[in-house]
Amino acid sequence: MLTDHNWILTVGVFLPLAGVLIMLFIPKEEESLNKAIAIITAAVTLAVGIATMAWFKYGSDSSKLQFHVDVAWIPAIKSRYIIGLDGVSMPLYILSMVITLLVMIYSWDHIPEPGNAKAFMILMLILQTGMAGTFVAQDLILFFVFFEVVLLPMYFMIGVWGGEQRQYASLKFFLYTMFGSALMLVAFLALFFQTGAQSFSLEYLYAHSSMISTNVAVWIFAGMFVGFAVKVPMFPFHTWLPDAHTQAPTQGSVILAAILLKLGTYGFIRIAIPTLPQAAVKWAPVIGVLAVIGIIYGALGCLAQTDMKRLIAFSSVAHMGFVMLGISTLTQFGINAAVYGMVAHGLITGMLFFLAGSIKNRYHTLEIAKMGGILKRIPRLGWILGMCAMASLGLPGLAGFWGEFPAILSAYSPFHNDYVHLSQPLFRTLMVIAAIGTVLAAGYLLWMFQRVAFGEASPLIAGDVDADGNDLHAGAHAGDHAGDHLVGERGHGAVPFSVGAAGNADPHAEVHDVGIFEWIAWTPLLIGIVVLGAYPDLMFKVLNGSVTKLLAPVQALTGK
Amino acid sequence: MNAVMIAIIEPQPIWYLMLSALLFSIGAFGVLVRRNPLIMFMCIELMLNAVNLSFVAFSRIWGDIGGQSTVFFVLVVAAAEVVVGLGIIVSILRRKPGATADDISLMKG
Amino acid sequence: MLSTLLASDVVAPFSSPKIDYHALAPELVLAGVIVAVLLADLFLEESKKWVLSTIAGFGLLAAFIPIVTLAVSGHRARSMFGGAYVVDTYSLLVKGIFLLAGYVVVLLSQNYLEEGDYYQGEYYFLLLSSILGMVMMGSSRDLVTIFVSLEFLSIPAYMLAAWRKRDLKSNEAGTKYYLLGVFASAVMLYGMSLLYGDTGTTILKGIGAKLQNGSMSPVAVLGIVFVIIGFAFKVSAVPFHNWAPDTYQGAPTPITAFLSVASKAAGFVALINLIYVAFPHGGDVFQPMIGVMAASTMTLGNVMALRQTNIVRMLAYSSISQGGFILMPLAVAGGKSSGNALTAIVTYLAVYAATNLGLFAVIIAVSRKTRSGEVSSWGGLFSYAPLLGVLATAFLASLAGIPPLGGWVAKFGAFRAVITSGTNWGYALAIVGAVNSVIAFGYYGSLMREIWMKPVPDGDTAPIRTPSSLNAALMICGGATLALGVVPGIILRFSDIIKL
């Protein structure tokens, strides 16, 4: 019944490392060659991913683990190399490949300071292996290894290529995540021990979850909860996120928002809930409440921000709150919505960070107050920003809606069966508060868009003053200087493709609109946002079977 | 009555054990409070000899030769330690005459 | 008259012990090499002294051969001298680790000695003697053999620590190491005499048969406590760790690497021998003691390491804290996860040896250029020596326990052992360990930050020239660190079958 192409996942996961191996032998002075190899590797990886999609059996088979591989890895600790793909993993697995490729294309002319494209690209390829591996691993230890592999590359990406506060932000990111994963590992081991110390295979653990008494399970779940919640990030553990996002280079922000955060929510769906259903029921109200606090807190945080990137980061906290709310209902409807929300958030927020990075490249500032009239100066970029803001606030017809709306709706009737049920009044209250959150979301996003996009072009954008407000015309070479300054102070980071002649004294010709590599990198995301918004069933169909299967242990609870 | 007196006066193995414990404590105390490396070193020797005494006494109690043969190993090893230890201590005293353990603290933290 | 005396059976006839030369082959080869080094040193002229390091290196590899032949010749334990000296799978594994670690130390020492104008012959003689002591420790199953092995490995190490005899710091390192080492030996010996007094035998198996939980005499309890305290000094467990940072900082760097890896490992091997063979039923006594020691060792080591500015001193505290992680599984030995604990410790020792030696190799390589031991001297290492920078990052990540580098397997094993004990305080230890592995990243991360994110301190970006022996050491350690993390089976398949 299963296909014979089960080698394809292994290839898809480890192919980026082959690219790394090649790049190790190329001197770092060969920047273009290094970038080209990295992009080709990512493209071939995506091709493998598309082949996976093509060979994937849809319909009723989508709930089964396909391309299943199960070979010995570390027999001494009963951990095996088990990988497989089902309906829940597939969209995220492919998303990771798409995002990596697009980010690399974007990097072609946007390598942040201090350069060294080779190291930058290698780190992204390693990240790709870690992310893809996490989504296909079906063994706890294998999952843990992949989950951790992404840590160091991201740490260096933020710490080396980030902004002013990069060292602080990177360390904060690392310590938070590591704290979570250390507790998570302890929880995994406890789970292993409590189920008879037989196997780390998820399939085995799903089947034997009832061996654990509820009291113990609640504690084990607590360990996993911290591990995954830090990554999501949920409300009390979220403080690393705004710093990491603000300081990370554009590429880092995009990968972080689009994929890394999903590792946490994915962990809840794939591991925490099905292996410990009895504890999940106890924890669900806590998760739900924290999720809603996250929604409101994130929204209020957004309203207080003056920095565009920080605003998007806080909006991530809010959006992941919706995802977690969907998960906390433990219903098929809610978790479907959550996975949909994960993918939609990946596309939309990834796109928003791209835009923020490009705006920063042009104006050297992300202070919302200092911008204005983007639509007049760079209309295409401005309209894309508008569309993404709409998508992000959950406008029906765009992808964001199908993540948010069903998640809120699912809280209307949270999980219940003949023996166990979640508190309906609580979740309905949460539903109402979350709905208020969407209004706030509309508020801050429209407010941000209005201040950035509409109005007269600010003096800054007109090219008369630089980011610090100095009048550029004051200097003797003001005209020459202004052009250089606006398009690329950060050296090779911003080679203009559609820019007018640099040094032109006419301020209105300085700021270029969307460049060619930006178009290539963004178009697929924009198409994704529209297509997923217009035809949500495309993904719900793939998800539903697997979600049902993952929830089976919860359904089977007898309340003993 | 008489027999009890004799039993008390005649040295019992336990006496040696007590003496050994006493010597060991004196030695350990000396290492901890004295600051002259040579004296500390002598105190350690005292501890080692307390150990020897203890081994011999136990050996006697058990009527087993093992404990006594252990003493020879300890003696030989202690001799080797003396050679090395004096070498090290002399080398430091030569560079810093009259150094105490408190003086030997270039590194801290 | 002599003949009549001999013929009389007043004295029991002396039966010479049966010696299994195959089982003793590693020790014999090593002893031969030691003599060869000493003789060669006598006859070689100064300019050719480099031959000595070659002899020492190949000698260590030669001693490895009988270990392989013994390993393939079956899993039967070969017991000699009435059970005082046993060659089994466990001892073969730890001997192998000691020999390979010793080989890497020889590689590290080569240029350091040649360029530093030190006495080479004596150095390798002492180094090999110390390694011989460790190899013997792997097989020691008797209080006396343990004591002799311990001194055999310690006495040369005292001298090696004080090797730079014109440097006061090195003198200080040697003196502290010596005084506290001998003090610890005395304490341990006193404990041994008490154990002997309680059980009437020095053979560990015999002691194990007599000591039973619940019915233990105060003498035996005191004996166990003293013996463990004695070894706690050797493995620099808190609160007996004070000597370690000073000794590590003052000793020549290759010797610091040696002490922090091999010598410490030998202490753990002795502890394993004692706990698994002599006190398997003494859990009530040693478990709480070692548990508290493990928790405080890893915590204090980490906290102290956070405030260091000297790399070697930071690594000294890091090695103390890693020692706490190695102690962690010992705290549940004797219970139902005994087997897991043994696997965990031996795996940890192997991984830790590869990683820490590699890191010291990087330190030696970098200090050839910077001539400084300060953390800040590593600034911007990645920009002018990318290979060294990446290797250092890998070793640091491994020490921090980040997959896919070896360290995670080690930490994982330790966690697994304490959790499968199923006791509440096993879980408590695991949580303490988990929190500590995060704190540890504070200083491992600060080194990484220097390497990747800080500017080069003096602007001197000339590449670092590393001699071939150092390169070999870096490659061996780097390869081992990565391989142990990706396919942990290469060590686990051995460490999982060992028994005591």
C-alpha cells in the first residue's frame, strides 16, 4: 500500500548537507559561486520535495505515514531512525523547503553585514536539514536531534549578521530555547521509561500512552510543554522573540517566523497531545488561557511599538496564540485550523519580514513614525505590504482568515466525549476574548499600514535627510551622497537593480521599487497566500485524515 | 576479677585502632591548619602511618596476612611520594624562601 | 639444612601465580615502551630528541593492538592474582580510551615541548608511566591494586604539573596538586583500612559479598565514606575541587588536557570498580552522598566558570561541572538502572575525552599566535582561522550537549540512567542537570561569541600555522566528536555490553 519511494525523505532531508560539503571546498572569496551552489542545492531539495508531493497518496491514505523508513540507529538506547510523512507533516515539510529557497534567492543581493556569503549560506542549508528533519522524524530521539540542530545556526545567524543588539538577542534566544529543550529531553526520557522503556518510536508511544498514570503524565507533559511553548512562543516564554526578530537579519527573521516557531506547535500536535492524552486534557485549559493572553498581549504589544519589525514580531505572538487556541480545544476542527494557521502565518509573516527587511534596506530605519507615503515612492512594495497586512489581520479570501476564524470557532465546542470534557464556559469566554483580539489585530495592522503607506512622502523618503535627520543638502557633495546613502550604505548588501543612476541629484529617482530578486523571492509566497485563501479545502483535505488519527488517543480517553 | 584486670592491661588490637584513629586525626588536622608546606607534608606522612598501623591491627584481628602485605605497598609508595614531593616543595622554596601555603596563591578566582 | 627447611611443610608451599600474558600484554608493551623511551633519551643527542615523542606515540598505539586482540578473542573475563586483577570487556574499553587519549596528548605535547625547551625524555617517560597507571586501574579489583594504580598514575602527574620548573605558577600548580593529592590518598587509604577491617579481605568481590544494605557496621559505612571522599578529590568533585583550577591553569597546557581528561577518567574508573564490585549493596550510603556531590559539583562548577576570563581556568571549572554530570549516573548505581549508569559513565568518559582534548588542541594552536590565555584573545578567530573557529565551535557545542555533536549522547545517557532509576530524586537530579546544561551554555556561548562575533583584538589577522601533529590531534578529536554524535553506536555498542 505504501509507496516504494521511501528513500525520498532521507534524500530531501540530507541533500542540503551535500551542498554544504561542496561549499566547504570553495574559497569564501568566490561569493557568487557559493551563493549559486547554495541556491541550486535548495532548488534541487525543493524539487525532491515536489516529487514527494507528487508521490504522496492523498485521499484516505493521507492519514497514513508514507515513505516510511525504519532502520536501526542507536540500538543501545532503543532509538531508531524512523521517518515518515503524513498529512500534517507534509505542508510544513514543503513549506520549509520553499522558504529556504526563497530566502536564499533573496540573499543573492541582500547578504547582510559583515558579509561572508559562504558561511551565511552554509548555516541556512544546515537549518534546512534540521527543520525538514523535525517534520518527518517519527522517533523521539531523532526528533530531538533535529529539533536541536537548528539552534546553533540560528544563534550564529542572529549573533553575527544581526543588528546592534545582536549578541544579547542571540544569547537570549539560545538560552530560552535550550532551557526548553533540556526539560523536554527529560520529559521524553520519563515518557520512555513510563511506557516500559521499550521504544522511542512515536507509533509505540501512541499505543501505550494509557500505561502512564494521569498524575505522572501531567508532570511529563509539563516538561514537554515548556520545551514546545518556548519555541512557539507562548505567553510567559515569549520575551526572546521580539528581541530575536528585531535583531536578526531579514533572512533569519523570515526563517524564524515561517518555520522555527512551527517546530513548537508541531511538537504539541505530533508528540505532546497524542502521547499523553490524559495530561493534554488537564493542560488544555491552561494552554487555552495562555494562548488567549498571548493574543491580547501580542496585540497590545503591537500597539505600543514604534519599530515595524518589532511590531511584526509581536503580531507573531498574537497569531501563534490563535494557533495554540485551536490546539487547546483538542478537537479535529481546532487542530485542523491550527495547522492551517501555522502554514498561513509562515507565508504571511515571512512575507512581512521580507518587506520590513527591504524597507530597511532602502530607508535604513524601521521607525514607523519616520516613514510615510511609501505608496507614492515605491508603490509596488507598498501595495504588497498592504496585501500582506490584510492577509495578516485575517481578511476573508486570504490565507490568514482560514487559520484564525476556524480556530476561534473551534473554541465554541471544545473536546468532549462520553467520559471526559473540557470546560465549555471557559472556552466560550476564551472565544469571545480571542475575537476581540482579531479586532485589535485589524487595528494595529491598519494603523501601521496607514502610517507607513499613506500620506505625503516624508522628508526622509524624499531623500533630503538621512535616517538621523541630518539635512543632506547641507554638505558640498550632498547630491552625490544622498543617492549612495539611500540605496546601499551596507555595501554589497543592497545592490540596486532598478535604481536610477546613483548620485543623481533628483531625490525622486533614488529609492528603487521591488527588485528582480525580490520579485522572484516574493511571488511564490504571494501566490500561496491568495491560493490558500481562495481554496482552503486544498489543504484541509490533506490535513484532516492525519489530524483525526493524531486525535484518536484523545478520543479514546475513558477518564480513568 | 584478676582475669579482667589482665585483659584490660594487656594491649588489645582495639587500642591500636584507637591510636591509629588518633594519629590520623592529628595528621588531618595538621594538614588543614598548618601553612608550612613541609609541615603539611609531614602531617600527611603521619596520616599514612596511621593507616599502616590500622592495617596491621586489623590484620592481627582477622589473622589474615593481606593487611600486613598492604603495609609494604603503602610504605614503598609513600617513599616514592616523598621523593617527588620534596622535589616539588624544594623547587618552590628555592624560588621563594620561607614560602607558606598562603604565599602560594598566584592564581585566584 | 636449607633443603630440610624447604621440605618441611611448616610453611605452606609457594605456588607461583598463573599469569595470563595475553591479558597483561597492553601493560607489558607499555612498560617496554617506557624503558625504551628512557634508554633512547640517554643516548640521543639534543637535536634528535623529537624521536622520543614518535616512540611514545607509536608505543601507545602498539599497546592498543593487544586490546583489540583480547576484545576479539571472546568476552570471557580473565582473572588473575586471586581476582585482584581482572581483564574483562569493561576494562578493555576503558583501557582503549586511556591509550587513545594518551596518544592525542602525545600529539599535543610534541611541538609544545620542542619549542618550549623542556626535558623531553623525562616528560614522555612520566606521561607514559601515568598512562600505564591508568591502564592498570581499568583492571584493578583489589584495594591494593587500586591504590598502587592510583599512585602510579598520580605521582608522575604531580611532576608533570610542575614541569615548567622556572615558572612560579607551574610550581604552585604542582605543589597544590601534590599536597591535596597525597592528602586524598591518605584519606582514601584510611577508608580502605576500615573496609579491610570490617570484611577481612582486600579483594573487592569479597568485600561486596560481606557488605549488605541495612546490616552494615559503622566501620564499613565510615570506610565507604572515606574511600569515596578520597576519590572525590581525584575527580575534583565539590567540595573537594579547590586544587583543580589552580593546577590546571599553572600546568603546561598539554598536561592540563591530560589531567582534565585522562586523570579524571581514571578516578571515575576507580569509583566504578569500587561501587560496582565492592559496594553494590551499599546504595544507602553512597547514593545520597554522590547525588548531592553531583548536583553541587555541576552547579558550582558552572557558576564559577561563568565569571572566568582565562580560557584554561574557565575550562577547569567546565571540567569540574562536567565531572558532576559524570557523577550523576553513579548516584543511581546499585539500583535497577545500574547497567544504564555504567553505560552512561563510560560513554560520557569517551565523548568527553574526545571533545575536551580537541578543545585543548585548539587552545594550544591559538595560543601559539596570541601568546595569551584570556578569553578576549579569541576575538574574531573565525575571521582569520575559519577551520579552527569551526572546530572550536563544534567542541564547545559538544560540551554543551547540542546535537548532532558527541556531547548530547553523553548527556542523554546520563539523563537516561537517572530517570530509569524511577526514583523521585533521580528525577530531581535530572532536572538539576537539565538546568545546568543551560547555565553551561552561558560560558560556552561566550567563547563562541568571541570566536564569531567579536573583532580581532589587536587587528592581527595573520593565519595560524599549526604543526602537523597538532593538526592530526584536531582531526582525530573533531572526527570523533562528530562521529560519536551522529552514529553513537560506535561507542554504545561497546559500552552497552560491558558488565562488572
